[in-house]
Amino acid sequence: MQDFTLVAEKRSLFGKKLNSARKAGKLPAILYGQGVENIPLFLDERAFRDILTKAGLNTIVKLEVSDPVRKSHDTRNILIHDVTYDPVNTVPVHADLYQVRMDKAVRVEVPFVFHGEAPAVKVSGGVLIKAMHGMEVEALPGNLPHEIGVDISRLETFEDTMYVRDLLIPPGVTVLVDADTPIASVAPPRSEEELKALEEAPAAEEAPQSEVAGESGKAAETPLAESNP
């Protein structure tokens, strides 16, 4: 497994003062964990995005933390726990880093990587249906898999289904999903009759919008329901 290292610096800036730091390429972050004091940090935003792309949220990362005030330096084992993005340009604006103990099991969501060719798709023209894209597992941090492979070449007919029980799970990893949970299958292609029926189906007519006029003759307005942020 590839080793990942992220460099961090303790920060003393908070709130609106972080805007100028973000413009300079610094990403605010917080380090926390069981029995660990919360530590506000700055990360290099570009380096963080690179690590996030390669390691994801389920791979141990070495975090080198420096304290410019105390002139100290130490290394922690962490998982990238959560990332907040700017809603406009999708650039990360904050990261939560979780410090782990290498002797204590953790639970993470591990993504699936689908590989191979399904004969039911390649030969019979079916459509691959992915019911899951990952699953929760538990393991010591050093045993966490970066991904779990799903070999869809076993899907030879439209009756075949890949289940959690069919996966090859690395030693030391406990699956927290029911073994009979389906992962992937292949749906048969639509017949010519079905496709023709879809083409000939008349478009649904839009119901006319009614307006209730008030005393002034203007349409009464119904306020939109507020959604939680």
C-alpha cells in the first residue's frame, strides 16, 4: 500500500481572518480524535487535494505537524474524515482530520472498484446495474483496504447476481454489511416492442396552472417552504 504524507502547521487564525489565508493557498483544518486535544491547522490546499484524490477517506495518512511558536514537530496517523467545499467552485474550504490509534479498530466506508467484463452485457447486450458503490468495514488502521474489487465477469446471465458474500475480503477486515446484500446484476435489454411503445407513447399534457385572483385582480402568491441549511 502506498504511503501518504501531509504537512500541517498549527494555526492561530479563525473566522473571517481565514479568507486571506485561503487566498494564499492555505486550507484550514482541525485535528481531533479520542483522547486527543483539538488542534487547528493549516494545510497546503493543493497538496491536500492531491492526497485526497489518491488516499480518499479510508486510507491512513501520515500527518507531520509543526508548531512555529514552540518550534516543535511531531507525526500523527490520521484519516481524512470530512471535507467542506465551496458551493460555487467546489474548492475545499475546510478539512476534518481524525487521529487514529494503530492498535484500535476503526469503521470506514470502502469504495468498490468494478473490473472485468460481464458476459451478460458483452454478449447478451444487457445493462449493468450497480446496487452498491462501497460498504462499511471495520479493521485496524494498518489493515484498512483502500478499495475492494468486484469481478463482474461472473455475471454470465440475467439471473446472476453478485452479493457481498462473493467478495474477496483481505485478512483482518470485518464486513459490516449483510452477506446476502446484492452488489451488481445485469438487466436484459428492452425488446423492440417495448422501445416502440415508448416512442409512440403520447407526451403527458401539462395541467393548466390556475391563479386565484385577489381583490386587486392580482394572482395570490403562495410562499415557498423554507428548507434547512
